[in-house]
Amino acid sequence: LRPNLAILGSLLRSCEVGKSWATALALLEESRREWRLKPDAAAFGSAVGAAASASHWPIAMSLLEAMTENSLEPDPATRRTLVRSCEEASLWQLSLHLLRRRR
């Protein structure tokens, strides 16, 4: 079985459900370095979800920046996840920034 984006997506969704943000980050890196894949917005979205669900909003925000650097646009679900993560951390100004950035 050869690694591809579908397999990566499944692995990252499992990380999201399991709140395994460190594993999600490692998978993103491995997919680029060893599998020679370019993670898509859905893959990054699942990694964002893994970080946010584990209350690691700084990691989630760094993944948003990585998406931008890779010319990927977060989907509405990823944006909601980021906003909710910031709200839970009482970072209302950052939440507002994310909402404004969306426009």
C-alpha cells in the first residue's frame, strides 16, 4: 500500500478524534519529507482540529500560517475550529481577528 492523500487524511482525522496533536504534526512532516506528498487543506484542517481539541491553540494557529504559506485556504469548518479554540482560551481579540480575516 503506497501512502497517498486519502490515507494521510484518514490518519489525521483519527488524530483529530483522539486529540493526538503531536502525532498529527509528525504525520504532516513525514508526509512531506518521506512520502513526498503535499498535504491539502483537508489534511491541515484535521491537524488543526487535533491541536484545537487538545486545547493547543498556538499549534492550531501555526498550522493556519502553514496553510497560508502553502497557498491553501482553510474551509469554514477549520475556521470555526480555530475561532472556538481561541474563545475557549479567552482570546476574544484573536477570535475577532480570525473572523475579520475571513472576509
